Amino acid sequence: MSKIRTFDMHKFLPYLLNQASEKSGLAFERHYKARYGMLRAEWRVMFHLGSFGSLSATDITFRALMHKTKISRAVRALELKGFLKRARQKLDRRSESLQLTALGFRAFEKLRIVAGEFDKEICKGLPEADLMVLRKCLSKLAKN
Amino acid sequence: MSKIRTFDMHKFLPYLLNQASEKSGLAFERHYKARYGMLRAEWRVMFHLGSFGSLSATDITFRALMHKTKISRAVRALELKGFLKRARQKLDRRSESLQLTALGFRAFEKLRIVAGEFDKEICKGLPEADLMVLRKCLSKLAKN
DNA sequence: ATGTAACAGTTGTAATTGTAACTAACAAGA
DNA sequence: TCTTGTTAGTTACAATTACAACTGTTACAT
């Protein structure tokens, strides 16, 4: 039985991406889970608000590739923890501008440091040149 | 306020990995969902059995980085669809060897072709040299 | 052989999630 | 003003999932 022209699943990009993503995602999860009782969705919302500043829920939907109900619930959870405050937009009262509170930002800053160490750790063993290529490819794949 | 030594989250690998993984995973989902009513967990189990041959549920747990209850239920779903059969191991009657049926393998073969096209599509625009680096890095990240 | 611990896989239950339907706010043409 | 259509975000409910407790099997020291 010939395997000619048969696609090799070991090279299937969605598979490789998922493996790598799950591995690192699971490993990092314990940091925000243990310290702040946050779910992954909450961490992602905090990550976006901390990194990009004030955003609306819809903004986060597109940036984080998460469903709007998931975001709605994560926002409420963060709000209940006192990590986030919302403010109705004056110009369009349908949408609200989300922002980390001082408390939320302190938590984000702590996690940012942990994230930096974590990132350094998992990048160990990969040449800097490869990392540049890797980041470039991942950004492209996420956009398209 | 100085940003010196502050980690740039845009380069945070778990974030980039998740973005790229979600994007491609969501896009490919419709193929097995629409044609075979399979969930992502089911597709992953089928993927592993189709690619690597006969495996036990525990094998898949480690290879696919999925929780064992998720696998247990995916296996049952595939079994009900007639895509998979199980056989108790003679030597260790706790574990069972899972294998695609002829029907299951035909479905896998069809999806494999779709996967090949899908993969080609999302790789478009990335130089072959970069893809080699990308795959190498992803494999390493998944192992560690 | 017997007790204890480890392991493969399943199931009950509670938490999380997705889908579709909803409310409230805007927009723009008749 | 009064539709009609769109958008931001929420909620009800059903589907999916995780966690812990469970059954049945094996390993192995006593």
C-alpha cells in the first residue's frame, strides 16, 4: 500500500499548534489560578486590558478570538474580584469601556513578571533566530 | 514611568500560540463537524488512531494532552458512530486497545485529504524555510 | 495468600461553555 | 416621527467539561 502523496499528519499545523499551545497554556494556568482564582478566560481578558489599555468587550472579542458570552462572563467575574471597572461610553451608550482597577493592574503586573520568566523558560533551547521566525509565523497565522 | 525590563506581552509565546491555534482549530472544525457530527475531542482521538494506529486510551491521554474523561467520552461517541472498536488487552485486562473500524478509517482518510488542503492553504504566504523552523519549534515546545 | 498501593477506565455531579433568543441603544430612510 | 435593520452586551437553557469518587484489575511486599 503506497503512501505516495499521502499527507503526513505529523506535520499538520493545527495539530502541532494545538499541542504546543495546550502544553504551555496548561503549564501557565496554575499561576493565575492558584494566586487569584482566575479562569483562563479571565486571565485572557486581563491580559488584553493590561497590555493594550482600555477596550470594549467587542474589541476583546476580536483580539482574543473568544465568544462574546465568554467575555461577558469573564468581565463580570473580574469585576466581582475588584480587578476591573466598566464605564458606559458617552457617545454610544450600548458599549462600555473596560479598564483594570489599580488592584487589577497590580495583579496583572505580578503576573506579567511571572509570564516573563515562564516565557524565558519555555524558550530555552530554541535559538534566538528561530524564535523570531516562530513569532512572525504565529502572528501571521493568527491574522489570516 | 520607565518600561525598561518590562516584558512585552505581544511576544508572550503562550499567547501567540493560543491565537494561532484557536484560529486554525476553529476554521478546521467545520469539516468534521458538518460531515460527521464529530466534536473536537472525537476528531483528535480519530486523528491519533488514524495516524499512529492502535492505541490505548491512556496512550492518547499523553499524546493528545486531553483529560482521560474527555477521551473516555469521545471514544464512546466514536464507538456509537461505528468508527472505532475496542478490545481488552489479554496481558493487562484493565486497558483496552482502540482501533478505527473500516468505516472509521474511511472517514479519517477523507478528513486527511481535507486536512492536507487546509494545511496547504494556511501555510500559503509562509516561506518553506520558515515552515521548517516553525514545525521544529512547535514540536520542541510540545515535548518539553 | 493477603493486604496495600497503583493503574485503566467510567460515572455522578457541579462548573463551564455554546447557541439562540433577548434587551437596550443607535442609524437611517420614508 | 415611525419603521426597519444593526450592534453591544446579557441571559436562559442545553451541551460539554472537569473534578472527585468509583469499579475492576494488576503489582508486589509481607
